[in-house]
Amino acid sequence: MDIKVLGPGCAKCKKTEKLVQEVIKEIGVDATVEKVSDMMQIASYGVFGTPSVIVDGKVKCTGKVPKKDDIKNWLLNK
């Protein structure tokens, strides 16, 4: 599973990345997490708000810090 956390490095982006890492550990899923901070690369995903989370190429969240339960659902029910 390929997960991308998009954001320039603000506090909300860092919190989102931390939550994603925690959920991966908790549920034991095999995933790689990439932090994307380049604004041109972020724009290429078609998102204009950060933080954003992309799971296997699909935008799951944009413009807010997701809840842990939401992240679990994305990863278990992709």
C-alpha cells in the first residue's frame, strides 16, 4: 500500500503524518508513507488544501487532520 501525506510541513501536516504512522502500526498493515512537501507536486494531485492524504492514488482527505477511525477505514477497506 502506498500512502502519501501532502503538506508544506505545518503543524497539521505533521500531525496527520504521525496519525497515519500510528494507525499503520496499530493495525499491522504493510504500507509505505511518503511525505510530499513540494507545492508543484501537491498541485499535481489536484488538491488545493493541506494536509491531504492519498492512499494508492486515491484522495481520501484534504484540508483537515483526519480522525484515526477514518484512517483505519481507508487502510482496511481500500
